[in-house]
Amino acid sequence: MTAVEGERAVGPPIDDDAGAPPPEAGPLVPEARSSHDPEPTEDDTAPDPAEGAEPTTDDAAAADPASPPADDVSPSADTAAAADSDPAPDDDEVPPASPPEAAPPSGDDVAHAADGEVTSDPADDAARPEVAPGGEPAPPAADAPPPAVPPPPPPAGPAAPRRRLRLLAAVLAAVLLTLGGGVVGAFAALTLRPPPPPPPPAPAPVGLVAAVAAVAPAVLRIQAGDPDTGTAGTALVVTPTGDVVTNAHLVVGETTATLIFPDGHSSPAQVLKVDEAADLAWLRIDGAQGLPVVRLAGPDAVQVGEDVVAIGNALNLDGAPSITRGIVSAVGRSTATLTDVIQTDAAISSGSSGGALVDRSGTVVGITTEALVGDPSVSVEDIAFAIPADRVATVLRGMGLVLPG
């Protein structure tokens, strides 16, 4: 039997002493014989006369169903010559490693030896190990590469997506916490923030006597021009720093005027602005501080039929101002010089121009300006007019005066 490795033929040892000692072999495992295989006879083991050579161990192995096919193990004449001419294997040469021992073939895969040939399945031939001289399995070669180590298994697939999901969940949680914190903070700020103070309630009616007591200290007498030939009337203090309002027809053409307080002391005042069309003038007492002031009513504060009092310097009499009582007779009236004024039946005499028309709450609802006087052909009683307080405030702001409240 001859095994071929590369270009070198390896045959059976010529002499037991000449060859290298065979490597130690492991325990031999007897091959299983199929029940269908015939028992060997003398004819099967006898030498073939045609070959003229004595049978060898390799020839006997060829008849064994587990041995390689006849094409690999039957030597030809050329192979025998090559075996005689080649030197014996070197002591250092190690036969090639053989693959693991194959399982014993089944009865259908093993062909009977006939005419010097053994037929078998090529797949079984590839699985059979190589056999070293002497019928023993060849040991692995010293320079043979180590068996390949399978690569480590790749990491589990769902781990990376799971990490990404955890990261995404963390980012989403942070965003939700931020948004939630902003919403909660805004809600808490709106909830915990103290509500704005309510607007001051409208002053409750205090009665005409109390109304007069609240307003009279801010009602002044005014004298403009020559004391003997000049004009006299009434003025109202509108700021604690000495800003005063009166009728324009009392100070027209004048730059100064004298203001007299209810207690009798007087102060000079500068005429700052005059609006003849509105019949209003703005004066100021220099250096004044902490003066009592009147409170001007807003739009639509007057109701027809409500009680009012007129406070003014009637006939320029010394001492405290005069008080007359009446009602609001009408609103939106027009005169020869004014439009949209308040009509009242409270008596207004000469010297009461520029005075205050006050409601029961102590609020000034108008500034008295004129009264109608009859003649022998026309009888007139108790018809007077006042400029609405909201128009007075509008004109003063237009002049540049900043009113309190």
C-alpha cells in the first residue's frame, strides 16, 4: 500500500531496522463488520499470480471494507519502482496529520472486493484518516498549523438598540421634566402671585354737609387786576403744589392774580395758560406744598335729578364761601358761548364764577360759569350752568398739567 503526499511517495519500510521507529499509536478501535460482508477465504488472501508479488499488509487492508478505495491503495508497477528507488523516510520527517476517524460504513456503502478493486462512497473516502506504514494512524505533523479557533460570537443584537432606547428615554424624560417644570413654575407663579389690588371703590355718599366740609377748604377767592376796578370770582386747587383752575373770563389779559384762602391769608399766583373757548385758565401758586385739593368726577358721573351744592365767592364777600343747594336740572345744554354744559337750579350770583358744583359724595361734577338773568320782558329764575368736570380735566392735561390720580 502506498500513500502519496505532495510529490514524494512513501511506501512500506524496507527493513524493520532501517526505518524510523513508528510513533506510538493510540488504542486501535476494531472496525465493525457488516452482517452482509462475506467471510474472507484463502482465495481472497492468496497472492495474485498476475502480479508476481507476495501479498503485503497493505494488500490485505485493501480487501477490508473500511480501507481507502483501490485507486489510492493498489500499487502499479511504476509506483513499486519508485518505492524501490526512493530512500526511506527521514527520522525527522513526521507523517501528515490524519483527520478524525470516520464512522464505520454501512453495508450499502461498502462494495465487495473483486478483481483487485474496492469500490466505496467518495464521501466516506474523504472522511477516512490517513494510515502510516504499519497500519497505524499517522501522528500529527510537528509543523502543522494549530486547529483554527472559532471567532467569538458577535454581541447580542438587541443590546445596542436597547441602549439607544434607554438614551432616548432619558432625553425624553429630561425634556418632559423641563417642560413640566416650566408649566408647573408658571402655574405656581400665577397661583402664588398676590392678585392686583382692586380699584378704589367709588366714594359712598356722605351727605351734603360732609361734602361741603370736604371741598370748601380747596375753594379760594380770586382777584385779578386793580382791586377797585378788577374782577373777582372763585378758583379751585387741583394739586397739592399750588395748581389752580378758574374761569378764563376772570383772568383774560392778566399775568398774575391774588388768591385768598378761607382763613383770610392770600398768595400771589402766575397765570400760566388760558383757553377762552373752553372758558378755563391754569394758575400756579409758587412754592406751595400740601394744599387741600378737590376731586374731579369722570365722564358720565352726573345724573339728572341728583342733589348738588354750589360753592363759590358770591358777591366777593369776606370770609368763607357761600353755599347754595339745588339739583341737576339737565345735561348737554348750550349757551351763547358754551356747549354741552350742565344745567342746575342752584343759585349762582356774581363772584360765584369758577366755583364748584359738588354731588353728595364730595366730588366736583362741574365748575360753575354763568347764570341767566331776566329783564322786564323775560322772567328767568334759577337757571345756571357748569362746565362738566371731565372736560375740565381734559383741557388742563392738554395744557400740560399732570393731575393726581
